[in-house]
Amino acid sequence: MRVPKLLRVLENMPENNRMRFSVAPMMDWTDRHCRAFHRQLTRRALLYTEMLTADAVIHGDRHRLLGYDPIEHPVALQLGGSDPAKMREAAAIGAAFGYDEINLNIGCPSDRVQSGRFGACLMLEPDLVASLWSAAKEGAGDVPVTIKSRIGVDEQAPREALFALADACAQAGCTTFIVHARKAWLAGLSPKQNRDIPPLDYDLVHALKRERPALAVVLNGGLRDLDHALAEQGALDGVMLGRVAYQNPAILLEVDPRVFAARAPNPDRAAAVEAYLPYVEAMLARGVPLHAMTRHMLGLFNGLPGGRRWRRTLSERAVKPNAGVEVIQDALGAVGVDPALSAATVLA
């Protein structure tokens, strides 16, 4: 896979610089089409795949599961699993595909994930997590391997649980932790409720960085927008936005200027959409339905005049057979953008 010169520069950024801002891995949301769209809004943010199980990577359709466009760099592959041998093999496969980071999911609380003995339930087994990290690192070679966790589960004392996990994995060699600053309740709360109900504890995440200064610590969970994220970041090494970045993707236009002191890839929302059209056309030619791409764009004009017409146009027409880029162009017309105009992409 050939990577353009600019993107090679970005994927080779030092790890601590790449971690300064990222978009969280989100099941059913952060697929390759979502990531390609987000790249029209930010060149510098680290993007993540949806979580893939080690078994799926080893035995599944690798092109379908792991394929991505070079524009997505820097992009990280998130893996879930509890078998070190399988994690080693899956990480090696991900590294061979050219991912810039391998991330281990130690935070998902869903029943399906628990039944496979991975995700948040592994907070209860820090030594196993350390073994999983070591195996993934052995498979990934020079590619960084990171951990995304909660601060504890169920009746665990959060400080004890988080520090036990970090210390066990740091002893194995892990240096980067992305911490969703809530506990997860493995029984009694749904995954959605686990994103909202357990209280946030940003102070504990800051304590981890303060008391383990050699570790890179990234804050995730409950961050409302970029202002909130940067205000809460403090001495931490980075912040990760999840649902808000997906539901209001225009936030990402602020990331390159405010976090990386670089120009955004496009000057505004409409220009970002127009820059995305060649990708859409290429995917349509490969048989990808239009709605698979436009579903990630629905919130782009939230709060602006015409925003509802934008969403309605895409929602109603993109699902029709043979729908093409004209649907997106008409949706731009609904928010007052002349579809005959095309803005040039401005690279940082």
C-alpha cells in the first residue's frame, strides 16, 4: 500500500504527539468510511477502527475487516481478546496491514464481550492484560501497542484497580494508557448506561499521570466538546473524544488549528464534504451503497440553518437503489451551498 509523502510524515509522528488528540473507537460507527470522512476535517487526529476480535482478524475476511484508505493515517487498530497467542498473531496481522498503532480493548462492558472474556472484565485480571500486551507487542514489532481501559469494574476500588492494571502492564513495557474515566458495571447496566451512569473521575486519571509520570496517559469519557477536553487535559498527554465527535463532526475542524497549530484540511464544512466526494465516487464504483458513507455525515450541519434539510435529504434519498453523489450535492444545496462550486483542499 503506497502512502503519500504527507501521510508518511504524519504516521511517523512521535507517539506522544500522535496521542494529543484522538477519536475513540466506536462499534458500528468508526468504520473505514467514517474515518475517511473525518480525514476531511482533521489530518492530525489519531483515528481508531471499531474493535475487532483477535479471532475475527485471524480467521475472517481480512480485506473487508482491516482494509482502509491511505488517507486515514495515522490510524490505529483496536483488538479484543484474552488469548495471548491469538493476540500475538492478530497484532502481527494488523502491523503487516500498516496500522500505526495496535490498541487493546480493556474497557468494553457488553455481554457479548464478557462472554468472550475480554473487554472491561479484564480489569479484574491485570496480569493477564500484561501478558496480552507483551504478546501483542511481540507480534506488532516496531508498531506501538497501547491499552484502553476503564478505572475499574463492579465493586473494585477504582484507584486500586487502575494502578494495578497500569503497573502490571508498565512492568511488561507498556507506556501508553487511554483511560475512560468511569467504572463499568458488568451486570445491571447496559453498554449505553455504562457510558453515562457511572460517575466520572477525572482526578484519578490525573493522579495516574502525576504518580506515574513516565507513562503517557490520555483522557476519555464524558468530554462534551473540544473546549471541555482541552480544559480537562491539564498535564495529561492527550484527550480522546467519542460520541460527540461522531454526532457533531464539525468539532474536528477545530482540532488541527487548536491542538496541533496546523491548518485544517478544509476551510469549512461544505468544503470538507466536497473534498470527500471523490472518495464516495470511488467507493460507489466498488459497489458500496451510498448510505454506508452518508450515515456518518448526518450531524455535520447540526445547529445551522438547513441542518434538518441536510439530514432529511441524506436519510431519505441515500438509501435508494443507485443513489449517487448527486444526493450529497443536493443536500449541500439544502444548506445554501451551490453544488456547482468546489472548494480546494488546503493541506496542513
